[in-house]
Amino acid sequence: MLARDPLANPEVLIKRVHAYVAYRLGEGAEADDVTSAVFENAVRYRDTYDPWRGQPLPWLLGIARRCIAQAVAGRLPGDVHAVEADVVGVTDLEGETVDRLTLQEALETLGEEDRELIALRYGADLSTKKIAELVEKTPNAVDVAMHRALARLRGALEAPTPAPAETLDAAEGRV
């Protein structure tokens, strides 16, 4: 028996891990499956958890990062991953869906490190100090990297998007 069970408060941990995974992969069945895989691995390897090395959440997020990488690697080339809107409590489903898709597209323009930092901060709701421990950087380096990542995301969101007709004309070589 472990002196300290890392899964003693599973409800909170499941919500935080799922939020992180959904932030990385989008809401839906894939995020649910990856979250399940995270906790399946956590239960299987709970005896490897060392409370002296940190709290359970960063340990679980480390497992989640590997599960996400496996899920992404398992996708077929060209597989389109759509972000699903959460219907419950949404008053403007169309607007919410457009916002999520726009954010997802902007996030995809960022590098892997930028997406990871944003997911850890806003998906998993981790503090700068916790993120720094997880990515093995100083809190100051994480703050600077986060500031730059958010600036790049803001730039991607503010970039003008061509109208559908302009996109079609450009694809056909017309101006």
C-alpha cells in the first residue's frame, strides 16, 4: 500500500486532466478516450508514483502528454479532427462552434512548444511554477515563453482571413 495514493481524489484530477487533453485534442470522444487511457495507465503504474517528486497532477499530466502523442501518432495522415461544440448550456451554438474552430485553427499555426504551454496553462489550469516544474524550465523562462506564445496566438487570431471566393480564386490561380 502506498503511503500516499496519487488517485485519492479522482474527481478533481479527472476534470483537470480531461480539460488539458481536450485543450490539446479538442472536445469529443478522442479526448474522452485519451483521458481514460491516462487513468488506466495511472492505476496500472500507481506504484511508480513518488510523492517526494511532486503532486499527483503533474505526474498525471506527464502520462497524458505521452497518451496524447500516441493518439496523434495513431491518426491517419490527412485525418481531419473537428472540434465539437458542447451543446449543453450553449445559447449560440453556431457562434460557439465558429469561435472554437477559429481558436483551433489559430492554435494549429503555433509550434508544439507554444501549444503545450497554452494547454498546460489554460487547459490544465496550472500555475507558472507548476508548468516550469513539468517542462523543466525556470518560472521566468515559462513566463517569457508564454507571453510570446500568446502574442503569436493573438497575431494568428487577428490575421485577416480571405473570403471564400478569394480562397477559391487563389487556388485556381485567379486574382
